[in-house]
Amino acid sequence: MSVISIVIGEKYYNKDPQSSELGRNIVSSAIELIDELGYEQFTFKKLAESINSTEASIYRYFDNKLKLLVYLATWYWAWIEYMIDFKTYHIQDAEDKLAEVLKIVCHIDENIGSINLDGLNLNALRRVVDTESDKTYLTKQVDEINSQGLFMGYKGLCHKIALIVEEINPDYPYSHALISTVLEASHQQAFFALHLPSLTEISKDSDDSIEHQVYDFLLSSITKLIK
């Protein structure tokens, strides 16, 4: 089993949570707790109780729960970008590369589960991203957060995939708009299938998994748009 570590820049925290056992416990437990309770019901007080620590100790790592959520989302997208680099390094054809990228984004790549991620529950983290990540920018603080460079990881991932679109069709004028929409749809459609089924044809009752259905939908849509 391969083991990797995702490094997140210091602007995302007060103290690097990967630098101590307590910090790593804060991150892993926060993922589990947000997955269980939801972002609205999640508090540092509840997190402190779950790890037998104090709220003050958590504030030494993160200013507030929004910054913590931004950190978790950034960590997730950095992981996706790592997998894209790893899995597409030897793929020369741009269309094949884009299809592989969508497999990773939609979590149908069979090798994703073979990598140890510092003891983090990747499935729980993905559910947190599916249900909560839009709260990182649908907030009155979005401009302040953006000015601090806290969306650079997500922007970088969008740009990386947009370059593949431009390689397929240099004349397509909306590569970044398309890819940011695709990244959002990759988790929104899965969420809709589970909770708001009238908003999508993706079905939890289908013979195909939700992930495969979302992949087929996105691949067919993006291919037609680009061409």
C-alpha cells in the first residue's frame, strides 16, 4: 500500500495540524464529526469533547470553523490534483487524459482506495465536500477569504483540467467555466441523487453506482460541449 502526505500552505491555519498528534487528531475527528452532524451543528466545543481536549487547543490551529472547513476542502482538492498528476503522467492523448481525470473526480478510479492518507477517512471527507464545500464560498466572507489566497488550490485544479480542454479544442471559449461547473456537478449530482432525486436522473436505485452514473453524465456532456 502506498503512503502519501498532502501538504497545505501555512495561510490555511495558525499552526500546521500535521505537525503534531493533536493537530492530526483535530483534522481526522473534524471530518468524522462534520460528516455525522453537518457543518451547521458542528462546533469547536463538540470537537474538543470528541478528542478529550479543549476549545483553546483547537483555536491554536484554526481561527474558526469556516477556516477549518476551507482547510479540509483544500486538502481534498489537493489530493484530487495529486491523483490526476499520478494517473495521467504517461497519457499523451488529451481526450483519454480528460476521461481519466473525470474517473478520479467522480471516484470511480479503482486505485484510489489503495493509498493510505495519513489515517484520514477519505470517504467521509468526500461526503463532507459533497455536502458542505459550497459553504466555503457562499458566505459574506468570500472576498476576504479569496484575498487571503485560500482558494488558490481549487483555482489551480480548475486551471490544470481546463488546459486539457484547451488541448482538445483550442477554440472552445469557456474552458474554466466548464471545468468549475464539472467539479461542482461531480459532488452536487451525487448529493441530489441521495437527497433531492427530482433534480437529477442520477438514481441510487440504478444497477450502476451513483459514481458511475455521474461519470457517464459528465463525460458525455463535456465531450459534446467541447466538440
